[in-house]
Amino acid sequence: MRIAMTRGVSPALARCELAFLPRVALDAGRARDQHREYERALRDLGCTVVSVAADPALPDCVFIEDVALVLDEVAVLLRPGAPSRRPEAAAVAEALAVYRPLRWIAEPATIDGGDVLRIGRTLFVGRSGRTSDAGAAALAAAVAPLGYDVQGVTVTGCLHLKSAVTQVGPDTVLVNAAWMGTEPLAGMRRVEVDPAEPHAANALWLGGDVIYPASFPRTIERLQAAGVSVRAVDVSELQKAEGAVTCCSLVFEAAEG
Ligand code: CIR
């Protein structure tokens, strides 16, 4: 079965970390409603949702992607670049231990899951404000014995690598080329975001459909024209916290039972 692990929205979401967006009024209750709709979309598209309880002391805990990377063989608990986010990992580790042996990234390395794009056996790792060279190297050391190759990618102007590129089909990526060097993606078919929607490169591909923010209608048209099936969700309140759709879940296969 396919698990989508999520984490509840903290009532303190308005005190989230922000890197590129200005702080604006944010309604955690509305974010919670949108998050429920996101979980509904995950279920509709075949996932079993396993939810970790929100922690009122951790504003960004809903963005579960940043604290762990779940591979077929292990789960790697990451060490986020923002110190306020590091305590998020403990509860997620406990939940993941049911499904995978755990590995940990040790200090001083930092790496956010939003900077890790897995395509097959390659892990593209963004060098962002959150992910250090030491973080990329520590991940490479953790996964090399399992046969994964780690490739660094330069990211500029956005929070994470997956703000600039995500996979939307077996051989297709959705890209904002202004925010990354696209050489590492040579060989993949590229759909470019609409220039009026620079934040539109983050889609959650579930092997068939993608879960995708309703707020990017022009890029939705581009995706559909490229043959991608889009399930649109309203995540506008989470977007004010610099969240998107990949960051709200960890999707992985697990044995029934
Ligand atoms: C942060 O700045 O860490 C959060 N406010 C947003 C994290 C979003 N994460 C992601 O897209 N992977």
C-alpha cells in the first residue's frame, strides 16, 4: 500500500519561518481546513494517510517533508537548516520507525527535505539557504551503500530545490529555470511554469495524477497540455507560510498489514 504521512497544522503556524515572502496575516484554522482537503485528495488518489499529531510549540511542523527522506530501504531523518525546525524530527522518527530502519544526519550538517528531489536512483540535492555542502555530503554518505547517487544542484532566488523543480511524470519535470541550473535535468522532458507564476514548480506526483495548487491556473493549463492529470487543491493559507504541496507529506510504499 502507499502511505502518505502527514502532520497536523500547528496553532502557531503564523510564527513560521519565512525566507522569501513577507509576513502577512495567516489563519491557522483556515490552513487546517485546507490541509484536510489536501489529505482528502491524497486518499482519493489511493494513499493511506497516516497523520502525526501537530505540536503547538512547532509552527512549521505541518511541512513534514523537510525533516525526513523516505527511501525504499531506509528513512533518513534530516537536520533542517532553520534551528526552530530541528525538534520536528523526533515525532516523525517515531512514526517512521514502524516502516523503515532509521538513519540520521548529524550536526553540523544541515539539509531540508524540500531540497531533495528523487528521480529513480538519483537524489538531486539543492544547495540552498537551508542545505549546506556538508548536508549534501552527509546524505550521500548515508545512501551510497544503498546504490543512490547524490548530485548537487545550484538553487538561487527560492527556498528549496523543489520550489524550482518537481517530477510530474515518468520522464517529465515541471521547472522554473530562473531559479536553478537545468543541466542536471538534461534528458528529462521539461514543462516550464508560466512566467506570471514563478512559485508554480512544486507539484506532488503520485505516479499518475499530480496534486497541485489551484492558485496557478496558467501553469495548470500547461501541465494539462503536456498530458499531466491535475488534482487542484486550495493551499493558499499554507502558501503564505512558504509551503506548497510536496512539503505536506512523505509518500512511500509499505507492506500491507
Ligand atoms: C520554512 O520556511 O521552513 C517553512 N515556513 C516552509 C517550508 C516549506 N517546505 C517545503 O516546501 N519543503
